[in-house]
Amino acid sequence: MTSPDLNPLPPQYDAATTEAEWYPRWTEHGVFIADAERAATREPFVIVMPPPNVTAVLHVGHGLNNTVQDVLVRWRRMAGDEALWLPGTDHAGIATQNVVEKQLTAEGHTRFDLGREAFVARVASFVEQTGGEILNQLKAIGSSADWSRTAYTFSPELSAAVREAFVRLHEDGLVYKGHRVIHWCPRCGTSLSDEEAEFNDTTGKLYHLRYLVADDPRLSVVVATTRPETMLGDVAVAVNPDDPRYTALVGREVVLPLNGMRIPVVADSYTDPSFGSGAVKITPAHDANDFDVAKRHDLPMPVIIDAEGVVREVELAGGRVPPELAGLDRFDARDKIVAMLTASGALVKIEPHAHSVRHCYRCDTVVEPRLSDQWFVRMKPLAEKALDALRTGELRILPDRWEAVYVNWLDGIRDWNISRQIWWGHRIPVWYCEACGNTPLVSRTDITACPTCGGAVRQDSDVLDTWFSSWLWPMSTIGWPNEQSADLKAFYPGDVLVTAPEILFFWVSRMVMSGCWFMGKAPFHTVYLHGTVRDMQHRKMSKSLGNGIDPLDVVRLYGADALRWTMVAGLGLGVDVMLDPNDLDKSFAPGRNFCTKLWNIGRFLLSRVGTEPVPALSTIPSSQLTAADAWILARLDAAIAECDAALGPARPANLRTWTDAERGRGLRLSEYAEAARRFVWNELADWYLESIKPRLYAADGADKDVARAVLAHAFDGALRLLQPIIPFITEALWQHLPQTPSGQFVSQASWPRVRDAATVSEAERALASSFDATREAVQAMNRVRSEYNVSPGARITATVIPVALPMALLESQASTMGSIARADVTVSGEAPTALSASVVGTLVTVHVPLAGMIDMDKERARLSAEIDQLQAPLDALLGRLSNEKFMAKAPPAVVDGERAKAAEWQARLAQLRAKLDQLGA
Ligand SMILES: [Zn+2]
Ligand SMILES: [Zn+2]
């Protein structure tokens, strides 16, 4: 029984009111909250939300990402799983620090003016005031996350997990401090990991420089470089030991043009004889490969560019930087050095050079390779486990083409630089004793005095890479490292990780590594990589391009469901979603139109079903079902089965033994949406509802009640199937169904199930398929109508002859066919003798007598006129084609085109003549 306090359904769907009404009710009733205890008796289903940056503002990419997650979680919640969607935010070290530093700059300050403690306090309060707004925005699009478990990577609990991970990896021998060339962002003032220093293709220049041999200026070597400013830090020229051109020079010295330093020529097989001149300059402090060469040859490693990207003597560089260059920014220094080398004749030539240059992923500054001390994680042992997870079938990636990318990256993995020289983040849990040198002290708890000498200790000033906390997310958010945590026991490992391919390396692979290392199991069995939202020029949406779409605008204009439907229905697996930021009306038309249609269907249907109780379907004997009833129940079963097949299986227990095809199964969201849409629109509304109108409008009676019951049941099934995608509108409609229990939500109703085959009788099946004959007959009659331009309102007469059905079964359908097709239908074994238009189908043949339906004389005249109109141009065309001159001159493509046209006109003419013959001309 519907609750008496329900508001009547307005004629038009009012998304804003509906969303404001239902979301708070769901949260008040704890619909989204998962329970660890309940998970003992039900299958848990866990998705951790990729935590947005705490200062982030919702963009359309988040909208897509979170809608996909919500659809999966809502589906599994209905299917009876203990579904947990765990939300939260990331403190986003560099990104957040940058935001606050910009504020300080505007105020005329730097973070150094404030000092570390005050700066961190300022960032924290900024985050407290403005952070996490994105989570409220996610609520506005209907996200059914368990907000009671909202996590934050910088909370005390998650910070403890970070420290535990660091210390444990140190104990395992996987965390170490290294002195090597790393990627450095001079603007952010910190080192970056390989992944954070992104490659951009650019056209730069290749400078060829001549270094003269020290004791014989008649001899020289030419080296090529894209960064001539680094020559000040050169310590050698390397040649391949097998390169005969340089054999005589190995062991001798050359002179650096600008500072006169003498550097040796060394032989190293790293040098490729076919690149440039075959000789390369070695700058160990500013190039990772050169660093390795220098180590092999025991060469010095002078640093000539400082942390801010300024050229000056930093370390071991005495006398290397001429005074006129000291203090210049690296790019200004480059220009000046090129000018000086040109003047001195040392610059041989400059060539354009296409190459990839690393940029900071946070501020896009060109990254400077720089020698420094950093903390690293030894990745090989971790990567091995992550590779095993894929190999042994514990993990799959959809679409599966990404599996090769994942393997490739893990195979070639290098140690992970995890220390950052910023202030906003987890401080590295390492202390140094200046007094006795008992260092470093790695500790789970803060150390205030040296355990050996009691002297004062100083904590490492660096913080950890933001991703060092994110990679623990699936464990740290549910209690790790506390092995006794009820949540950890109930909800680890989780199920699906939904994200965009961009962070496969940053985040996804590392979560697999940490999960396998610390928990012995991958944190999820399926990685679902969805496409990217792009504009009509196929460009990724971004703030800088100004081609973004604000999902909240879409919610305001068309409602959250229209946004969600558009995204899900357009989401092929691994395919990008194209939306036009300049035409939201058109972009979101699929969702808006579908919601409007569903609302119209729902309002009409509910008004006919009424509020009186309907009999339960199980109490209706199948003998009382009409063909249409049996058919729509069969179609509902088929729709459920299609949705299940597109979405599931939820948890591939047999991943290990699955074939490749099976591994690629499930999570086909657009197919699921289409199956549900087709059922409610093309089957329930277009056919079933049309066919039962006379019964619904009839006076009360058993047949009306059966129709009401089947209709209410079918619509209930449709709303359940659609709920995960469009939760608001389905909730609003579902509440008005007479069989809906009071105080329940479709959001937590059970997922529909295909009826047990044994409960559907043979007779009912035959009845259902007889309705297919009805549909075929109606379609045939409609075709004749349109062919002869008969107005939709005009009544026609038809004879329907069964092809493969018992006559009696079809006879019972005559009135239904007649009422849908607005026709007087006779079911017969014989074709009428009167002149008829005929359509031969697979189940029935339909004859529509033309007399009475059309004016025969008029139709004959119309056909004759059309034939005449076509004949003249056709004759002309055929004339041209038999004209030898034309044929000799015309290009073959033109001749082919004319021939095709002639064939088409001839066919049409034959058709018209046949029709005219039929009319007895
Ligand atoms: Zn940067
Ligand atoms: Zn000490």
C-alpha cells in the first residue's frame, strides 16, 4: 500500500524537489551504511573511492568516475551484498601546498616567512575551512557512499598507517636513503618520482659543441647536448671503447670552453657510436645516465644548478661557473652560454631537435635532473608480487589491453623516490643524532632523545610523497595496521577499483603492491578503467582549455539522473565519453529524454493501476493471464537476464581458471542501461501498456485486476533494474506503486530475479509467443498504413493468417491486435479474394484489403503520375549511357554513379508498376 502522505506526482518530473526529498531520507535511514557484522553472513562488496584532492572542485571526470562506482554499489546493495563504498579525500601534498603558497604570494609572503610550523597550521586550517566540499558535491549527484566512514589521508589514523608502512618496509630492507640524480621541480622546490615528472613532446634544439684536446688544439671532439648550460658541470667526455675514431683520444684530456677546466676522455660502453659524433659529455650531477658513468669511472660530481634552477657553484664546483653566468636562471644562462660559445667559435652548429622533456605534473615547470639525497623504496620485490597477482588470476584489469601496460611498467620499474622537500605532508619518521652519529633512527613513535647517548635528535625535514599514503588507501581506511579491526577483517580484500587509466601507475599498481606486501592479497580483484570525458574535438576537458562541464550545472538544469543516465548509457567499456560543453541541451538529451519518458510512462501507468492493493502475482493462476501478460513477464525475465549478463558476475571466484574471454566479462554498463531502457520503453510502454488499455479502462473485475497486477509487477521490475543508474526518479515512482511496502526504498529493495523456469508452464510460454504474432501483425498493418498514406486515426480491415501458430491461439489475439492497430481483424486460414496489400512475416501473413481503405481511382492516378515523372529522366539517363561520346569522355567514377542511379530508378519504377498492376489498372 502506498503511504497516504505521498505527494501526487506532478505532470512534469521535478528533479530538484525529488533529489532534495529522497537523498536526506536515504541517509537518515542509513541506507548507505555498511556493517562489518552483517558481512559475516552476507557477501561483502567493497569499492574504495579514489580520494579526490581535499581542495578539489567536482569536475565532469569525477562525475563519471563516481557515477560508475555508485551504479556498481547500488546494484550489489540490491543484490543482497553487504555493500561498502568507502569515501574520502587526499591531503595532496604538493597540490595543496601550492594553493596556500599562492595565497601567501598574493599577500606578499613566502612560506619561509611563516616558518614550517605556522605554515603547516595555515594549510591545515585552510583545508578545514574549504576542504572536503567535493564530498558534498558528490552527494548532489546521488553518490551512495558510506559517509560515516569518510576517510582522510592526513587523519591521525591514516598517518599512523603511513608511519607503520615506512618502518616495516625499512625493517624489510626495502626503504633506504640514496644519493643519486632525481627529478627536481625548481618551482615547487622538491624532488619528484618518475611518474610525477611527466614527459611532454617538444621541439627543442641540439647544440653541437667543440671541445679542444688539452695538449694538442689541432685535435678536438664534438659533443651534442640539448642543455648547453650543463656543460659547466661536465667532468668527462665518453666514447665507446670499440669506436676506432676515438681510440687515440681515450685517456687524454679536453678543455671545457668557458671555464678552461681540463676533463678526461673516458671509454664507456654506455656511449652509442651512432648517436651524433659518437662522443658525449658527462654531467653526473645533472643527468641520471651520466651519474652512472661517473660512478663507474670514479669521477667527481659537481652541482652547478641550485634548488631554484639558478646556475651557481653549489657543490664541488669551485671555479666552474664564470662570474658573468653565476646567479642566472638556467634558461637565461643557456642563452648567454650559447652567445659566448658562438663568439669563441666553440659552437659548431644548432639543429632543431624533437624530444621528450619531463615536466612537473603539478605546475608544468621543466624538471631539472639534480643530484641529491632522497629516501627510496626498493620496488623490485614489491613489483614481483603485483605481477604475480595478475599472473595467478588474483587480479584482472578491464579493458584487458591495459594488462600488458601494467606488466610492462612493473617489469621495468625503478626505485621510488618517496621524499619531498615540502612541508605539507607526512613527516618522514627518521631522526638523526648529531652528538654520537647513531643515525638514522627509524621509529614508529616520535623520538625526543638519542637512545644511545641521550643527546638531542633532529627529525628528517622531508615529508613523504602523497602517493605513499594513497597506496595504502584500501587497507588504511578500514583499520590497517590493526589486524583486529572488524572492518579490516570484513572488508579486505575489496572487489572493484574504478578509475581512469591516467593513474594506473601512480596509484593502482602501487595499491596492488602494498596490498600484496602488507596483507598478502591484492586489494581488489578487478580494476575497471573507464574512458575519459572529452569534448567534440576529442580534447580532454580541462580548466586551462576552458572546455569543461560543471556537473553541478547539469544537475541544476536537468537533474542528477539525467547526468547519470547520459554518462552510463554512453559508456562503452574503455571508450571515451564525448560531450559538448557548448551545448549541454544536446549533450544531456539522452538522460533528459529518458527521464521524461519514464515519468510519463510512470504517471499514466500509476494512474491506471490506482492505489487499491493489487493481487500478488504468485496468487494469479496462469490460466488467467492473457498473451500480453505472459509476454511481458517473459520479457521482464529476459531483461533481467540481459542486465545480469552485462553487469556480472560480481565476483569472479574462478578468475584463475577463466579463459581470456571470461576474464573480460562484466561491468558493461552501457549494455546494462540499454537492456533496461529497451524493456521499459520499447516493450512495457510501446506494447504491453498499449495492448491492455481496454482492460485498464474496463469496469472492475478479475481481468482488470490481473492487468493491474502484471503491470504493477512489470513496472516494479523495471524501476528496480533502473535504480542503480537513476536512483531519484525511480524512488519517486516506486513509492507510488500499490505493492510497495511502507517505509521501504527501492534503493534497498532486492534486485529482480529471473523466474525459476519450472514455475512457467508450457502453455504460458506458448501464450507469450502468440503475443509476438500479435506484434508482428500490428507492425505489418502499420507498414501498409504508411505505404498507402492512410492516416493513423483511420480504421482499417485486415485478415491475419497464422504461419507457425495454432489457429485458436491467434484467434484469441484478434481483438488485441485490432485495438492496438485500430483495425477490424479477422483471423482466418485463407487469404481474402479482394484486392489487398500483403505482408508475409515469420509468424503471420497479413492481408489488408485496399477497397474502402483508399480511393482506388485516386491511388491509380497517383501511381501513374509518379511513373510518368520517373520515366522521362530515366530515358534521358539511359540515353547518355548508350552515347559513345559520353562514355568515352566521362571519368569512370561518373559512369559508375550514373549506372547505379539508373538501376535504382528502374527498380523503383518496377515497384510502382507492380503496385499499379495490383490495383487492376
Ligand atoms: Zn612543480
Ligand atoms: Zn646519540
